[in-house]
Amino acid sequence: MFDTQVTRGDVLGSRLIADPIRLLECPAPCDGAAALVLTNDSIAETAHGAVEISGIGSHHAPSHLLMSRDISVTELPAVRAAAQQASGEAELELDEFDVYEPYAPFPHIEAIITEELGLAEEGQGVQACLEGETAPDGKFPISPSGGCLGRGHPPLVTPLINHVEAVRQLRGIASTQILNAQNVMTTAEHGHVNGATATIFSTEA
């Protein structure tokens, strides 16, 4: 989405949209499309190698961002539950994935998801980002594709784009490739983050 590097100063100095969110913390309007092909093992064998869906999870929590909640607005229990279900099906722990491509349309959502997945302690998601732990060369790479902010956030298409990015990582053809990626977690949400899905993509070494 951007031809030049965006600095922290650029973000914090951009126009205020809805306190404390600033312009460069909001996804830029854009169009987009994605196509996915699901098939059996024999057809899936390609020059890039087969990629499988090794786990799927979903959860709808009894909470809503547009109404009163019984929990803190800094918690996303649906994301946590969906991710736990998917990782359990894939027989992996939440911190064992090589790449994470979550639905995170704003910086604070990424920080909260980092905490919900147990990658950072509660209240430390922002610090994990500032210390480089979520960078492509960090401990747990989050959105090396650029995510909603850097890559774009076309309505209704973003979850599928996350799936495409997961497959690209596993085939070694991603724009920001993570070395030896074998398992990628993606997440999506229903519109108010009280409903979420998680999908695990895997490939053989």
C-alpha cells in the first residue's frame, strides 16, 4: 500500500480519527479479491508442494463490542477459543507456529491477539511489538504480509487473503518470506470480534 517506509513518527503524527486512533492506524480503503482451490492429495501435488488445512476452530463468545460487556474491552475470548480449538486439532501449541496472519485491522487488535494467543503476557502485547518480537525476524512473526494496514483490507476478502498469504509462506514464495515455515495460523472475525475462526495451514518439511 505504501511506496516508502512509514515511521513510528509518521503514524503518531498523522491526523486523529477517533481518539486515540490516528489516520495511519486505520486500513486504507482498497479493493481486492482472492481465490482458493481445495482438492484431494493426488491433485494437490504441485511443483510447490501440497499445503494442507491441519486445523480449524471457531467460537462465538457471549460478548459484543457495541453493547455492554462482562469482560474487558482489551480481551478477545472468541479469538482465543477458536485458536485453541484449531491448534489442538493440528496437535500444536499456540506458540509453536512459524507465522501468524491474524485479522487485525488496527494496531491494538494485533496487540490483544498476541496476548490472547499466549505469545505475550496480558498487557504486554504492545511491548512485544516494540521489542521486535512480532517482526518478520522476531520470535513470533505476525503479519509479515503487512496485514490490514500495510497490505490492504478489502471488505469481506481479508480472511481469504490471509489464507493465500499462509499458502505462499508454506510454498516459500511470500513477499516477506519466513525461513523454513511449516505451520501458519490465520484468524478471522464475524464483524464485532465476538465471533472468530482460526485456520491452520501446514506443509511437510
